[in-house]
Amino acid sequence: MCVLIFVDQTEGHIKKSSYEVLTYGVKLAAQIGTTAEALLLGTVNDDLAALGKYGVSKVHQAANETLNHLDAQLYAKVIAEAVQSIGATVVVLSHNQTGKAIAARISARLKAGLVTGAIALPDTSNGFVVKRTVFSGKAFANVNIVTPIKVISLNPNSFHVAVGEGSATVESLNVTVDPSKIKVTAVNKVSGEVPLTEADIVVSGGRGLKGPENWGMIEDLAHELHAATACSRPVADSDWRPHHEHVGQTGVQIAPNLYIAIGISGAIQHLAGVNRSKVIVVINKDPEAPFFKAADYGIVGDAFEVVPQLTAEIKKMHNN
Amino acid sequence: MKILVCISKTPDTTSKIAFKNGNTQFDEAGVQWILNPYDEWYALVKALELKEKDPSIVLHLITVGTADCDPVIRKALALGGDEAIRVNTDSTDSYSIAVQIAAVAKEGGYDLILTGKETIDYNGASVPGFISELLDIPYVSLAIKFELNGSVATIDREIEGGEEVNEVALPVVVGCQKGMAEQRIPNMRGIMAARTKPLKVVAPIAVDALTSVVNFELPLAKAGVKLVAADNVAELVRLLHEEAKAI
Ligand SMILES: Cc1cc2nc3c(=O)[nH]c(=O)nc-3n(C[C@H](O)[C@H](O)[C@H](O)COP(=O)(O)OP(=O)(O)OC[C@H]3O[C@@H](n4cnc5c(N)ncnc54)[C@H](O)[C@@H]3O)c2cc1C
Ligand SMILES: Nc1ncnc2c1ncn2[C@@H]1O[C@H](COP(=O)(O)O)[C@@H](O)[C@H]1O
């Protein structure tokens, strides 16, 4: 019996969301009176023994190069095999891009009930009940997993990373890896930017900014805050900004610590993608803009005046 | 070549979300049902584009749900597709839904199964993964671009901060999102044609659910916005730093 934590990596480095999952898995193991162990697929440059600092006693590594790229079919097979050989009863992973591809496959392979997009530790007082977001963040569901093995994927940015002392033993996991049926022919990363779904702070612009030529001030503010940039749907639809920046019900759903919405009205479909943000700041010249109802802080004013000042004030703070 | 597109119905994006029976059930009163936007705008329209290029493609739509799904599946047929299949059962357990779709897919021998990346009500992002595992075929999720050359698909999928191009031989399950295709509006001819297209209702197979919803909760209301004057931006920075500890 143990909680097995899937640690996701890309290009030799462990992803930020995996540290959240480590903390979640370790706390869950303590809650149900068992140990937490980690599983990593592929090869990495990071020091795996150092994962002990997050509370895992052991890290299993399937150091097979085929596994350096995601192939959901192969990943699920290897992880399910590991679950059985290690004797894990709970598998936790991030509800990130990789998690969305593999969680259900692992679940189906093991006939293990799955809750995706969990936001809290399960309530194990009566069953195994996991809280998750539904209706695009407009509600929560408490879902009971009724099978002996459970799979949980955790929403990114919904759990604080706890780091202490310690060192884990690293063991290599012997698994058979079939040749991948997926050939990765290119990886195109937008360089120099903070990935939107991993960002702590997001600066977002809407149609109120009038045109793509005005995004310089948004980028300056984002740069000063080390933030990612996002936009409303009409902005992406008009090709003012790249499609991957579109947040909302039909775009990307995010839950950063801070979301700064500039010149966005706050339509219900937009809110559905950002309403799980911890702190929301709205800058809009219309005091009646619906976004103010969902905001924690707001300025009623012209973005073209307020935003440059905001950047300057933050710079001042950083210099002090 | 045969394509199967998975269609689910969801409450209209502006619906008020409420629950009944001690918060154990979604309150459907007054809710307008629509096609899940990812299924409609991206999965279905992509399939239509493929069929327009190659009219020999057989395009089937499938939904798992009770008879109240019929208007929505007819609306999907109005956009295109040869016939629709409805598996007559309902569940909040995504695995149970996927088992039904996988059974039909196995029987039908489809080369390509397109789904939305997620439903906007349950947001599981799990049905396509389940289907692919049940069929033991590759799965590419969060797809933003799809091209077909003979029996090999080239698919761009979202990764953190960019995209990755995958090449995979059919059959494959693809979870579609924005970028895949342009949104379309059904026209009168399509709506008329949809009335006479076959909608096959099939009985579900037995399956044990792996999860069950205990109840729902609504989020606590926000305390209310703290407004700062436009000529006092420094105060906003102070609040964000000292009070919210967000910067
Ligand atoms: C099925 C469906 C799905 C959808 N999905 C999404 C989605 O995923 N994401 C999304 O964003 N939208 C989505 N939409 C669209 C959504 O309904 C809104 O139309 C959209 O969010 C509006 O974008 P906006 O706020 O940028 O523009 P607008 O509504 O035009 O608002 C612009 C705002 O800028 C303010 N403004 C103007 N000038 C200034 C200035 N100088 N300084 C400060 N403020 C200024 C205005 O007061 C106004 O509030 C969807 C719609 C449908 C029907
Ligand atoms: N009841 C259903 N019938 C048919 N397809 C479905 C159903 N539920 C989900 N799907 C498909 O699976 C995708 C992901 O759904 P979900 O896992 O619920 O987020 C959807 O976008 C649909 O394409």
C-alpha cells in the first residue's frame, strides 16, 4: 500500500505542477496512514534524490528514452504496471497537459475510479470523496471513488508546495516499453514567455485595448511582474493575439494567484476561465462592467493612463 | 474511411447554475441545452472539413444520453454527418459513458474518433482517454491542428508554453480544441436534411460505475471589490503587496 505520485517532466526538468502534486500526495499518504513514493518516466537532469525534500521516501524511475516524450498509451501502460508492482492504492498526478492525456487511460487500465481536476484532499471519513470543480468553475462536485484503487488529478495552482529536508532513494523501475506509435516531429515553444497555465501572475487584455499595436503596455506590465499574458476571445479571434492566449469557457482555464484584467468586460464565458484565480484585479473605464462583481480590487479608469502608471509603481516597489 | 464524432449536450454558457434535491442534482429547470462548444466548433467541423475533401468518408455522430438529447444531436446533424447514434443511458461517471462509446466504436470499426477536449459542465477531460484505452489505440489530447495524409495524421497538440507536432497512424482518438476548425452556423438546407437522417437509438451495455457524485456546492460569494482611485495607482500596488500578498 502506498500513494504513488506521478512526477511529470519536460526536456529534462520536472514541471512546477509536479511539486504541487508531490505535496498533495505526501499529505494524502499521511492522512490515510501510508507512505508516498514518486514515479518518473524518462531521463532528467534534475537531482531525483532531492525530491525527498517534498516528503517522498522513494523515487522510482523508468529511465527509458522513449518515455522522454508523451505517448499516452505507453505512459498509461508503464504507470499501471508500476502501480501493480509497487502495490500502490492511490495514484496522483497533475491535471496539466500530460495529466489530461493519461489520467483516464491509467484509470481504465486499472479499473480504478478517477477524479480529474481535484482541488482539495479527499474526505476519507466516509468513503473517499474528492472535491473537484465543475461547470467551468461555477460550482464544485464532491465525487466518491468506489473502487479499491483510486486515481486523482490535481488542478494546477490549487495546492501550495511544502518543502522541507530529506533525501529519497532512487530506484530504477524495470518495465517493458513498446515502441511509440507517436512520432514527435517538432516542438515549438514560444521563447522567453511564462507558460500561461503554469504562471503565478497573468496580465490579460480585452477589446478595450482597441488594437494589437497597444499590447506593448500589457507586455511591459507582464514583464515587470514576471507574468504570463492572456486575452479575451474576441481579441484572439481578431488575431490581435495568438490563439493560445485566449482564456475562458472555450479557451484555456487558469487559476493563477493574481489575474489582472484590463479592458475586459467580464462576460460570463470569460469568467468561466479565470474565476478560480485567487486575486482578481480589474481595470476598466466603465464602472458598470460586470467584471467588477467578480473582482477583489479594481480601478475605474482609462487603461492607457492606468497601466503605464501601474508598471512604473511596481518597478518602484521592486527597486526598493 | 470512417469517422466517429462524440457529441455531448451541455447547458448554454450563460445558464445559471443551481442544484436541487439537497444539492445532489443539477437543476435543469429553465436551462437551454446546446452542443458542447468543443464538440461542435472543433471536433464536428473538423470532421466535416475532412469529408468535404474526401466525400467517400463515412461520418457518424454519437451521443450517450436519454431522449432529451435528441434536439441537440439533430442540431449536430444539421451541420453535417451521415447518421447519428444515441446510446440510451445517462451517467455522471465518465468511465461508464466511455464504455458505451467504445462498444459502438469497436463494432463500427472507425479509423478516427474525434471528441471535444472537455465538456463545459463536468469538465472531466477524461472520456476520450477512457475510449482510447478501452480500444487500446493512441490518443492525442488538446489538439489544435489536424491534417490527414492517407492513413497518417499530423496533429499539433498544446504543451506548456507552446505546441508539439505528433505524427500517428490511424486509428487514433483526438481531443479537439480551439484552432482545429472555424465555427459554422447550420443553414436551412442542413436543418431540413437533418430531419430525415437516421438517428439510431441503441441499448446500453452493462457497466459498473467507478465513481458517484455525492453532492454539489456553489462557491462562496466574493466579499466585494475594493476600488482604488485612478489617480492613486500606488495604493493598488500597496494593497496587492501588503494585503493580498499577490506581488
Ligand atoms: C458559447 C460562447 C463561448 C464564449 N467563450 C468565451 C471565452 O472562452 N472567453 C472569452 O473571453 N469570451 C468568450 N465568449 C465571448 C464573451 O461572451 C464576450 O463577448 C467576450 O468575453 C468579450 O470580450 P471583451 O471583454 O474583450 O470585449 P468587450 O465586451 O467589448 O469589452 C471591452 C471592455 O473594455 C472596456 N474598455 C473600453 N475602452 C477602455 C479603456 N480605454 N480603458 C479601460 N477599459 C476600456 C469597456 O468598458 C468594456 O468593458 C464566448 C461567447 C459564447 C457565446
Ligand atoms: N455523454 C456523452 N456522449 C457523447 N460524447 C461525450 C459524452 N460525454 C463526453 N463526451 C465526449 O468526450 C469529450 C470530453 O468529455 P469530458 O470527459 O466529460 O470532459 C466531450 O467533448 C465529448 O466529445
